[in-house]
Amino acid sequence: MAAARPTVAILCGGRGTRLQEHTRAIPKPLVEIGGRPILWHVLHIYLAHGFRDFLLLTGYRGEQVERFVAGERWPDGARVRCLDTGEDTPTGGRLHLAAPQLGERCCVTYGDGVADIELGKLLDYHAAHGAAATMTVVRPRLPFGVAELNGGGVVRGFVEKPRSEQWVNGGFLCFERSALDLLGPGSVLEREPMEHLAASGRLRAYRHEGFWDCLDTYKDAVELNDLWAQGRAPWKVWT
């Protein structure tokens, strides 16, 4: 029998200030893609890979997230809970508050990012390398086309929205207890804690070359909704 999957903590408390067309009235994780909150999509990615225990770290308009959870029918054996971590708490501070409920190993992601990632392979990679934390890294597509130049400044052509050559944090993280112990009430997860793990050689990168996108702007919402409406949503790994 396969080992039980760890608890998944999902960061759902931010204000979504760059998506104000939607988030004046609802929290960003409840912005809909294909008629369902993007948080629903994130949860179903994990559910499709055998995860069953979820802790949603709420903040801004968290009562709406709680109503969403209470109103859904989740698969048998699945447990979806909410923890109010405060409206203005930073990401690391939210995890710090949740740590007593997360066990010796946990998964962490954001409530606004979707991917066709193989989460079982991510977890196996994390368990095998023995470091304190694993961060999924992705190369997002640039939001604009780029000009290709020769050495003399002649434009040779254009490439429409190429992938970035740099790797960025794509969420879908795995943490050991020793990583969570670095967090405090005012921690911003993506800054001092992750920087400390990297400097001490305790952070590994899991390269995801497939589809990844996050709901950051109105344009992202339009593109993700279009993919879903066309039946071409790569992150739909469930039936």
C-alpha cells in the first residue's frame, strides 16, 4: 500500500490587489475559471494525485472561502478545513500559525496557481534528496513578444510570448518540519526563510517543464477561462 500523502496547506489569504476587477467583492482564490473557483481547481489537482487532507490558510474575506468549502461535496475520505490566519499576515506568518497542524512533512501551494504537474513525482523527489524543502520551479511564458537582434542592431524577427530563460517559484512546495521551524509571525515565506534555506544548501528545485499559470491579472483570468471553455485546460488531470 502506498504511503499516505501529507497534509496540503494552501495559501488563500492575500488581497489580490492586481486583480481588483474581481477581488473587491471576493478573495482571489474564489475568482472563477469555467464556473468554478480557481481554488477548486487547485484542490482537484491534488485530489487527483491521492492527497486527501487540506488546510486552507484564509485571511482577506476568509468567511467566503469557508462558505465555499462547506457548500462543496468532496470525495470520500477527503478533509478540507480552513484556518483564519488574519487579513494582513504575510505568507510565512500564515504557515507559522498553521505549523502545529501540518505534521513532520507537508505540501504547500498558492490558491491561485494551476499546472499539469506530477505531484507524486514531486513528493518522491523531495523524499529522496533529504533536504528540508523542495520548490517547484517553472519558466513562465513572457506576457509579450520579443525581438531577435543581430550584433549590429538589425531586427531579424520576432518570437511571440516565448518562455523565460529564468526559473521562478511556481508554488507546489514540500517542507520538512525543520523548514517550518524557520518561520515566525512576520515571515514572508519567499524572502528570508527561503533565502536562508538556499544559503544553507537545504533547498532543492524540482523543474516542471509542462504547463503552469497563475491567476494574477484580469488577462490571466481571460486566458485560463478560454482554455477551459475550449476543452484545452492542461491542468485538468482529473476525470
